[in-house]
Amino acid sequence: VAFVVIGGLGSRVGVVVAAASFGVVPQLLRAIEGWDLILGSALLIFAMARHPGGVAGAILEVREKKEVRAARRAGETDDEATQPLPDLAALPLPVSDSPRPTVGTPLLEVRDVHVSFGGVKAVDGADLVVPEGKIVGLIGPNGAGKTTLFNSISGFNSPHAGVFKLRGEDMGHMGPHQRAQAGLGRTFQLVGLAKRLSVHQNLLLAQHAKAEYGLLSSLAYLPRAGRTEAELEARATEALEAIGFAEFAERPINQLSGGQQRIVEIACALMNAPDLLMLDEPSAGMAPGVIESLALRLRQLRDELGRTILIIEHHIPLVMDVCDEVWVMASGATLAHGSPTDVIARTDVVDAYLGAPVPAAG
């Protein structure tokens, strides 16, 4: 078991190397008898902490670093400033039989949410309503509780109180995967992709909610499972072409630039045609030109596909450009709600961001 773990699960060569090491290293440590077990154990702990994937993982990591350096020298990994966002509205989407409700009717309703971590109240009675077919911004200073509220909506933490309704249906009892199946799709502050898998594999993995066959069908690979897998494969290939990543299809995510990873993550979130697309700081780290492109793509998703979008964003010009409504959070609570122009003009909102002025002494 130790040979397999240290060598790397699934790697024959790694296991052979680990077995050879276990035979050779004790012989080398005989000269320090009494300390050999201590030193050997310390080396083992260090090796597993540094390379959890074992010998095979270490070799793969070295190879990946060489490939990244070679790609950068060849100019294959474009900088975020030179690569605009592709046409996200062109992504292949699954067919939906259900008609979309009237624009403006509430799609998501969140009421009186309370989340605490120990003695810290991260969210303290926050409310939020997202109308159908609109882009809604959620803004506020750092530490206001925006991402915690996002995590509560998508099921990644357990609020102490609160009501969560999607199209009028309570989803408080649902786990994250069930909420994804119900129509939620989201991105994360730190890119939420499988970093060691390829772009193509991530686009396949993102469609798991649409793989409507059971465990037995999967294990036996019955015709229904085969047909579904073929459809998902075709859509992933189409998506690669739509976002202009066909040449990066087999490249691991961790070999892409930050901007490219953001593009793939948004594409993955859109693969299931979610009723509500939740974006957590999508412009983080992007160059000004790419942010302008992001604004265009978000408007396309709303106007051409009727997508409803909830976006956490610190880049206020982007919020003013694309959002139909804005909610403001401060100290875990809802501070303001209205049109972008009205909200940004409010003194309490400005004070929440910049701090209230203090009169000079005397």
C-alpha cells in the first residue's frame, strides 16, 4: 500500500521507483543506526507533503512546468489584455421545453438570511430579489457578506435562518447539486475548475446535471447512457469551437492564463443553460479592454438569450454599464436597492465604501 501511495495511484513506473527507493534508502541510512527511522520518516512526510500525487505527480508537475514555459516562450498563452472574451451567446445550449416567464417577474427571492461563523455574523438579515431576464448587481465593501450570501443561495453553506425561492419554489432543503439541476449556475471568486483536467474534460464535467441516466445504466453502458454521453461530448466539442479554445482542448486548466481560466469557467457555468447565472467577481484581474468585452457579452446573454444574471462586482463602471438593478450590502445586511444611478448617488452607499467623513477638531 505504501509503495502504491508514494509511487502515485495509477502509475506503474512510480510504484516501481517507490519500491526501489524502499529497498535502497534503508541501506544508505544504516551508517546512522538509531536515527535512520526518524530521518526516513521525516523524508517520507516531506515527500508526501510536497507531492501528494506521489512520484508520478512530481514527474507530471515538472513536465507541466516545462510545457508552460515553452508555451509562454512560443507566445501560445495570450495575455488577458490581448485576448477579448469570445462570443458566449454562441455556446451550444440544451433544448428547453419550458417557456420562459414574463421578463420582470421574480426569479430568485431571498429573505432575511442569517449566517454566522462562530461569533461573527457574516450575513445579518439580508434580502435580495432577482427579476427574470435582468442583470442584477450585488455590491458592497470587502467583508460585507456578498460571497457568503452567494454561497448560501447556491447551497455551499448552511444559513441559520432565511428563505430561498427559485421561481416560487423553496430550495432551502436542496444541496448544491440539486440547486444546479433546478436552474442555478455559478462561478467562484477563485476559479472553480478542475485544474489538472483539460479544458475539454471540464466542459464535459460541467454537464453532469444533464446526464439523466442512473448508476446501473452508467456501469452497464446501456444505449441510453451511450446516447447521452455522445450528446454531451458533441456539445463540449461545439463549445470549444464557440469560445475559440479548440487548440487548447487537451491543455490542463492550470496551464492557461488567469483570463483564459475565467473564460472557461463562465463557459462551463453556461453549458447547462441555467435559469440564473451567478458570477462572483468575473472581472477580477482583467485588463480594461477585456472588461469592456465582458460587458458586451453579458448584455448579449441577457438580450439575445434572455439569461438572468446576478453578479458580485467591485468594478463600479462595469456595474453601471450592464446592471438593470443594484443591491448594496454592508456589515452583512442589505443597505440599499434600486437603479445603478440612484444607488451610487446615495450618501450612505458612498460612506459604506469610503467611510463617513469625520469633522476636524476645532
